[in-house]
Amino acid sequence: MGHIAETEIQLLYADTDMMGVMYHGNYIKWLELGRIKLIEDLGFSYVDMEREGFVAPIHNVNITYKVPIMYGDRAFVRTWVTKNTGIRVTYAFEIVNQHNDVCANGDVTCIVGKRTETGFKPVNFKKAYPEWFAKYEEIKFEE
């Protein structure tokens, strides 16, 4: 049974480009909002994960821009899990406007790791967080 998290994005005038549309670089920030919302919906905490010495840095981002988001629009990011390998987690997303037009979509892949003095070392998510891993397996959408 899949789960899609949805959260509204606060669109600021300062986030627009010279053409009056939301600057494309902001979308990556909004994907983080979606990922954190999904994690919280499932009863977990990325902040707690970091306090325990684990991180999930971004490995890859794919974004396709379809419809511009203008200042004054309302926008929402929807996020779900599509892959959960034990080391990598792929979150798919779509950003929609108030008319439910898909403005952008794509995916983000994160690698789960343990902090070290020089950065991080990949770890097995299934072993480090078995309940979290199992929940992702339960709610993921197969590609």
C-alpha cells in the first residue's frame, strides 16, 4: 500500500527570477520539504537520525520542468518512495500548482551513511533502521 506525502510550498517573491517565475534552483529545496514531510508522516525523524550519527546525502537528482510557477500561485510537493535497496532510497516527486497542473517531476536518490571524521561511510539502512526500512518497503510504489 503506497503513501504519498503532500505539503504546500511557501512561494516568496525573492524566489523568482528575472522573468517573474520561480527560479529553477529552488525546486531542489522544495524536494527536501517533501522528503522530510514523508518521513514525518511515517513517524520517523531525520533530525533524530542525524543526532544518532547517520546521514542521507543526495546522490542524484532528476528534475523535469513542465509548467512555470509564478509568484502568487499556490504550489504543493508530493513525494513517495520508489526504490529502497538498503543502501539507497529513491524518492519520486511531483510539484503541482493550485490547478493541479504538474509543474515539475522527477526523483531524488539518497545514500544512507554513518558520519565519520572525513565525511560519511555508506551503511545498510535495513540493519541501521530496520523499522524504517520495513515501512518504506510497505509504502513504496514499484516503478
